[in-house]
Amino acid sequence: MVTAVLLDLDERLEVMSAEQGLTYLLSRDLGYTKAAAVWTTFHGMSAIVQALHRLPGYALVLLAATPSDTAERFMARDAFWAAVMARS
């Protein structure tokens, strides 16, 4: 669904924020995924982790979309539970 919307809107491939990078990471389009990877190369993963802590829905979707035993899955799991604990 995310990929279809991005492609339909013809979104540019330049990532400007961690939230946009997360959205692009959830895309199944190689161009958007590469744009997110380039952004994280220059800005690091801490901004992505902070965004995931603020956006537990993104963390849950990322958790569901990534295969087991990947760094992304562990990061998403930790961020999701941290957000849940902070809100309870």
C-alpha cells in the first residue's frame, strides 16, 4: 500500500526527515529504499530510532514487515515496547 501511494504521488527520492525515511523504508520500491539508506548513512540510525519511539504504529508495521533476526526487526521491537511502556 505504501509503495503504491508513493509511486502514484510520484514522490521525489530525496529524504528530508527520519519520518520520511521510515516511510521510504516500508516501501517495496528499490529507489525509495535506497533513498532511505542514503539518508541514514549520512544522519545515522539515532534519528530513526527516536522517530520509532514517538511513532509506535510505524514500529509495529516495521516489525511486521521485516524478517526475523534482522537489525531492523530488533530495533522496531525495542522501539515499539519502549513506546508502549512510556504511554502506560
